[in-house]
Amino acid sequence: MKDLEPIGEGLEKMFSRLGLPNPGVMAAVMAEWEELAGPPWKGNSKPVVVRGRTLVVEASASSQVAFLKYGITKLLQSLAGRFGEGVITQIEVIPPRR
């Protein structure tokens, strides 16, 4: 008989095998964005979705897109500190949706 594992771990493995984002990571990013993001992200952006290992972030204004890209390295470090290395490895910054 196989050892049982918590359903959360099984779902994480299933999502990973299918190349889908872990819904727990996205929920945590949304809930903790203000603390995780810091400057220049805080107040100038919002997380939209995690696609694979890429976090898509929407800038508050089109003029902020290039500015925010300069802070990607620091944001990735913050996310790695919270979720572990390799969970989110890229940031895509998009302009605000109309």
C-alpha cells in the first residue's frame, strides 16, 4: 500500500507536471503583494497571473512599464525568498488594460 500524502502536495505535483501554475502561489502573491513588491512596484502595479514560472504584472500606467522593468531583479529576489528558488523565475510587465 502506498503512503498517503496530503492533497495539497498531490495537487502541486499535478499542476507542475501539467505545466500549470500553482494556484496557492498566485493567491499568496495577490494577498501579499504590497509586502512582497516594495518600491518601485508598490502602488505602481498589480499581479495578474502566474503562467508557468512567469509572473505577469500590470503597470498602473503605460509610462510605468519601462520604469518597473528596472526593478525586476529585486522583485525576483523577494519572490524567491518567499516561495523558494525556481518557483517564479521571470517577470513580464504589461501596460494597463483598457
